[in-house]
Amino acid sequence: MNVVIGLGAALLLVVVAIRLLENRLIFFPPRYPEGFEPPGSYGLKSEEVWITTADGVKINAWFFPNASSAEVLLCFHGNAENIGYALPRMKTLSRLGTNLLAVDYRGYGKSEGSPSEPGVYRDAEAAYRYLTVGRGFSPKNILIYGQSLGGAVAIDLASKRDCGGLVVESSFTSGRDMARRVFIIPLLEYVPKSRFDSIAKIAKVRAPVLILHGTQDEGIPFSMGEKLYQAAPEPKRFLPVPGAGHSDVFLTGGEHYLAALKDLVEARVSR
């Protein structure tokens, strides 16, 4: 009996610890100056902007202008990154010929606050509002892009707001599905409040969808990319990137990667 009580108490402590430390267990935000290099070192012209969210948090972003384009790619980076670390990816994405807005979530880079699931969704909403109200972009000209954690943020935003397209790179089906890969004890995946239920939300997107995933992804299983694609509405496309891991899809994919994104942009322009 004492053993049972002890195990129950230990399990209760684990549950309480997960709830109390949940955001620290989920988010790994690199703070400025870690990872930051001048965009000019990549040959990118940029404007540093500050965006205030609905709950009063000031988040930092870089806007990369292209006056010849009416389109803008709204970019959400992965978990252990910030917009500084994302510059190599921005360099590749700049070849699309659109404007770009790269956003740091609250608690990341120079942004104020601390990250949480509701918080990063508010950050995405604020970035979208900045583009539509502050910059005058039409919703149909906004393409929403997210890598890894950013894929969940992008899917949430695209499920609620009009956009010209959604790009999801190396992302997961849900927080619970990822938690099952981490927790040894069964059913602990139901303890965290954070859901990141992308598999349900992507079905609500009313824009063309492009899913990209490396076949050798060591962080998020390739099968999760396949499941997101299966759940997405038409029109949609799935691009496996042979040999790519979690963070190098844009490098390993090369011209095929870029061509898939260009097809999405051009399809939007031709509609």
C-alpha cells in the first residue's frame, strides 16, 4: 500500500511540475544578441519594426521590402531560433521576389514578454494586422509561412484569417502527438494545457496549401508532414525533400524547394 501511495504521490508531483513549468519545457527562446547578425551581411535590405499585440506586448520584426511586388510572405520561425538565426532561410526566401516580414515571438530575440501558446497566436495576429492595416497589403496577397513551431503558428493564423496561401515546413500534427514522443509514462501527454492542434485547424484553411518535410527529419517525423497534408483541403501540394533533416529543408531542397514556393506565389497571382 505504501508503495502505491508513493507512486501516486510521485506521479502527482510530475503532473504539477509539468503544469508549472509547461512553457519552459515547450519554448526555448534565444534572446538578443544571440544569433543576431546584420541582414546586410546576407545582402538583404531590411527595416526593423516594432509591433504591439492586442495584449500590449511589443514584438520585434524585420521587414524586407520589394517595391515591385504586391505580395508579402509572413514568416514564422522555429522554436530554438530567432529572426537572426533565420537569416539564411530569409536569404533563400527572398529569391521569391516578394516582400518578407520575419517576426520574433514574445520572449524571442528583442521581443518583450514570455512565450505561451495563446501568446504566440496573438503575435501572429498582430503581425497580420500590421501588414493589412499598417502596410496596406490585401489579405489575398499575404502568404503565410511557418517552419517547425512556426508551422503551428502559421496554420492557426491561416485557419482564422484570409490569405493567399499557406506554407508549412517541417511541422507537427499536434502538441499531444509530440508529447507522446517525449513522455515515458502513458497519458502524460494530456497534462499540458498547450494543444497546438494543427491537424484539426489545417482543415479550416481556405487557401492553397504547400507542405514540405525532410525524409530524414530527426526532430519531427516525416509521417506528421504526410498527415498534415492528408488533413488539408484542396488545393494542396506535398513536397518530400529526400535526405533533408529538420532544419535544412531549404538548403537540401535547393531549386526544387524554391520552385514549389514560386508555384504557390504564381498560382495566387494568376487567380
